[in-house]
Amino acid sequence: MTNQAEQRVKELQNLLQQYDYDYHVLDKPAVSDAEYDQLLRELSKLEQEHPELVTPDSPTQRVGGAVLDAFEKVTHETPMLSLGNAFNADDLRSFDQRVKQAVGENVRYVSELKIDGLAVSLRYEDGQFVRGATRGDGTVGENITANLRTIKSIPLTLKEPVTLEVRGEAYMPKRSFDALNKQKEENGEELFANPRNAAAGSLRQLDTKIAASRNLSIYVYSIANQGDAPIDSHSGGLDYLDTLGFKTNKERQTFDSMEDVIEFVEGWTDKRADLPYDIDGMVIKVDSLAHQEELGFTAKSPRWAIAYKFPAEEVETTLLDIELSV
Ligand code: NAD
């Protein structure tokens, strides 16, 4: 039985590592996110049952990502982590219980849209944008400053001369994605699988003219190192980012109960189709920064946040969307 488990664990680790490579290095996913997530869950369950089979390089232990040699490397002072996943209301209730066991009953949550793009880190010195990087493997990313400077919603100068690093999701709006794939089709070129992969592919080009032509945008969602920022909550941090001139997503909401969070996130399952950009879920974060500090991190993700993943969209819908919009 253990031999069987060992064999399956190895099989899943290898398979998921290959899928990570296709997705993060080639920007060409071999399987759907839902299929990937299901295999990762199977691996995670087997590893929990047989902890002796967990290896440090298992996809359950590492931030899946890659660093292309073509770019200068950037070491993140604050690691850029992944997020734990919830696939239904009960997973969110379990998360709520874990949080309350650690910090007590009085917890406020912020719920945000989970934008389906590429995580980037933006560094500002004295209010000037000086460096932008990809997440990479979480510790080391790629310096893509020149490409990020072409994104008009990234401020090059902030409204105050502060020094700070922020994190956000660079993404390709649906309209830009449809136009890009239409153009690729006309040129007989291979199409991008989805806006996420198109955004990642555009930002990891050596020719900045390509990124500039792709109409990318960004939503900034956190401050990596607070520094002297006058804030004690995540929601306060987002409001502060607004005052500095960053583009944050306004669909966020704070809640005092997980049941209200659940109602809110489930409500977005259908509404998301009307958004002009792709989201692949919702992110729920503990609002108090003191509580966040108390909860801390695992090797791969913060214990104070979780990603609620929507059920996979039908492939037919995506194809129909493309046909309708061209
Ligand atoms: P993740 O995408 O599930 O969550 C972490 C990321 O969410 C962050 O890095 C950030 O970029 C993003 N994010 C968007 N909005 C955010 C917000 N408001 N606040 C905080 N973060 C926000 O985890 P991951 O480790 O980046 O990627 C793993 C996922 O990627 C898998 O679960 C799978 O769905 C997909 N994937 C798919 C394949 C495939 O072959 N289809 C391969 C590898 C990974």
C-alpha cells in the first residue's frame, strides 16, 4: 500500500513539475487550472497521509515559478508567496476556525477579487518607480522594469515622496486579449491560451515595444514592507495606496463574519463574467496587521489569507466570447 502511495506521490510530483514548467516558463499551460488544482489536492492529501514522502522540492512546498536567464535577477527582501486554496464554503469555514484558534473570535476579513494575471513587485524610492520584478520562485524574480514602465496604470511618480515596495497583479483586459488573438490568428501565429498567459508572455519579452503594444494594466493589492506607512489594517493599506496614486480594485469589501464573506464570494461566481478582466477566484485576508503578524506564514503561503477558487468555466463559453468580440 505504501509502495503504491510512494509511486503515486512521485508520479504526481513529476507531473505537476512539468505542468509548472509549461505554465510558468513557456506561458503555455498543458492542462486546465481545475485539473492542475485537483492533482495538487491529491498530492497534498497523500503527503499528509505519508509525511515521510514529502520532499522540499515537492510542488506542495514550493512557490511554482521560474526565472528566465534573459533577465537580471532580483532577490525579494520580502518573499512573494502563493496562497492556500479553498474550493467551497466549508473550506472557508475551516480557514475561519484556524484563524480564530490563533487570534481569538474577534476577526475582520477583507475580500477582494483574485485577478488572473502575473504577480509583480514594484519598488519606489523617494516616490519614484525604480524597479519592477516578477515573483519568480518567490525568493528570486526577474527584473522587468522596462516592460512595466510601459503600463500606463503604474505610476512612475507617486503623490508623496515615499520609499516602499508594493505588490500587484499585472493583467491583460479581455478586450486586449481578444484583439491580440485575432491579430495572431490573421498572422497564422499560435494563439495565447488565456489572458493570464498572454500577460505573462508580454511582460517577459526583451523588446519593450511588444509589452507596450499589449495594453496591459495592473491592480495593486498590498504593501510588501510597511516602512513608515501610517496603517494598521490591510483595508487601510489599500486606501493609503489609493492616496499615493496606485490603481487598486474597488470591488473589495470588509466583513465581520465568515458567513457574510461566503455570501459575497459566491455572489461573484456568476457576476465575474461581466467584468472586463478575468478573475479566477476571490482572496480573503485577515484585516488586522497585528493579527496577520500573529498568524505568520507557512513555507509557501500566509496563514492569514486564502484563495477561494471558482469552479472552472466551460471552455465553450470562452470560445464563444472570442467569436462574439471579434
Ligand atoms: P494562486 O494564483 O492560486 O494565488 C497566488 C497569487 O494570486 C498571487 O501570487 C497573486 O499573483 C494573485 N492574486 C491576484 N489577486 C490577488 C489579490 N487581490 N491579493 C493577493 N493575491 C492576488 O497561486 P500560484 O501559486 O500563483 O499559482 C498556482 C495556481 O496557478 C494553481 O492553483 C493553478 O490554478 C495555476 N496553475 C495552473 C497550471 C496549469 O497547467 N494549468 C500550472 C501551474 C499553476
